[in-house]
Amino acid sequence: MDDIERLSLEHSRARFEKIDGEITANFGLLLADAMIYAIGFVSVIVALADIAFSINPTEWLWSEGDLILFGCGAALWVCSQSLNDFKRLLPLWLRMVLKLGIGPKQFSDQSEAAQSRRAYTLIIASILSAIIGWRIDNLADTLVTRIGLDFYIVIYVVAIGLLFLAIHWFRLIGDGASIEQFNR
């Protein structure tokens, strides 16, 4: 590829990002990752709070726990890992040595399969978040945010946001496919 063609592609990529929402997709993925991770963590903690009366898991009252809440929280953690190519499983120092980075890759740097995987992961995370919101809504005790809003409402809003972000990703994947066809 000669320098003129490379410059042309770089400048058209920058215009595509500004016009068609690639920057929004990248920022949305970072925000979604943080929200998914937080909701999964809270879900697991709430599920364990009812059954864990000691540090030893063999003494926990597993039959009295909310296994749906625990399972959905653990699945959200896996979704969060999927958005980051499972890089968080490695220690930070090893990621830095391997030059893996901390956050997810930019939309334009991902393969089409990775883009699709992330979009489907967002849909799964949306469904799991809605289930967690429903389970927290049905708890005997109510979880309330600092401003007095019920926590399950926040989770429902995040679930809807994740669904809209997935739709946005699918739209960008479709736009990218049409641009690739034009370049051929």
C-alpha cells in the first residue's frame, strides 16, 4: 500500500468515526463494561449475603440462597470478561509485559467476528441484567441508591441501555460491511 492510499484510508476512517458513531460505540463499550461488572458484583454479593454466615463455603446455607441471582451475577462477570477479550484474567503486570492493554480494543481495530461477539454479549448482558433487576425487585428488603431511587430501577435502565448499545453495534457492523463492499 502506498503512502497516498494509506493517508486516504486514515482520513476516511476518521470521518467515518465522527459521522457514523464509532466513537460513541467505543465509549459505550467502556461504560457498559463497567456497569456490567458492577451489577454482576452487586448481584453476587446480595446472593451471598443471605447464605454466607462464615468464611467457609461448606458451612453456607446454599439451599436458602438465591441461585438465580448468584448465577446471573457470575454470568455477567463472564460477559464483562468477554467484552475485554478475557484480558482481566491475567495480572496487570503480565498484561503490560505482553502489551495487551487494559480496556477493550477500538471498534475499528476489531475483527468482524469480535465485533459480532461483543454485540451478542451486550444482548446477553441486557437479558441477565433484566433478570437481576427482577430478582432484586422481589427481595424482602429493598436496595436503595443514595438519591432514594430503588436499585432495581437503575438495573432496568442499564439493561435497556445495553440493548440500545447492542443495536448500535449491529448497525455499525452493517455499515462497516457496506463500506468494505464499496472498497472492493
